[in-house]
Amino acid sequence: MVEGTSLENWSSGNRAVGSNPTSSAVKTLGIDYGTKKVGIAISDEGGAMAFPYGVFSNDNQLTLFIQNLCKKENINTVVLGESLDFSGQPNPVMKKILAFKKTLEEKFLLSVFLEKEFLTSKQARNIQEDSSLTDASAAAIILQSWLDKQKEKGLV
């Protein structure tokens, strides 16, 4: 996990993922999935803007962390970056991304969508230089792309 972020800070109540009795607004989670690190972004309540949230180790605590984050932030939709190569074919990491997607959908009952991403980490570095939050910024780029498409379709 990123420095200063601990699973102990998250409540583990018995509510369903994405439910928060104190808020009716729903947010969306964006994920830039990597085999070692995972960048996370969260939308605003209106689904207009995506904001970098943090970068976390891809370890055995990741799914629990995401479950608790979804509870805390009232998130019921997740957007995962679809990793493709220059010819549009899936990168080797796509098998792990699809398995992760299945876990989020089946175990935590989240709606999960794939959003094509291409060089988002490079885009993030161009915007902010290389930093510890590059992967979170890449997740925000992925999420913003999906949010913009939802707006174009009139779904937000």
C-alpha cells in the first residue's frame, strides 16, 4: 500500500459494497492495473471529473482494500484499463486484468467496465513528470475517458 494508507483506516461494516446510508450520490472507481502496482482514481459524485486517489501494491490485500474503499466512498461501478499493444491486441497482463474484473463482479457485486487505454502512464508523466502518483494519474485518465463517453451517450 502507499505510505500513510492503511486498511485499518477503512470501516468493514456489514453493508453491501457500494452502499453508504449517509450518502445518495454515487461515485465511480478507475483502475490502472499493473502486476506490481495499481493506480486508483475516483470520480466526483456527478460523474463529471476523475481525480487521482493513490497507488497501491498489487498484493493479497488489494481486493479487500478496494471493497472497503467502495463502501466508504459509495462506489458501485469500476472502470478497468484494457491493456492493448500497438496492434490493438491484448497485452500479456490482460489475463490478470480479466481475472481481477471477474473477482470484483462476482465476489463484490460491482459493475465493472473495460476502457481501452493506450500509453496512459506516459500521458500522466507528460502532464506531471514521473512521480509516485503516476499510476493514479493514469487511472484518472482512463476513468475520465470512460466518464466522457458516458456523457456523450447521455448516461450521466
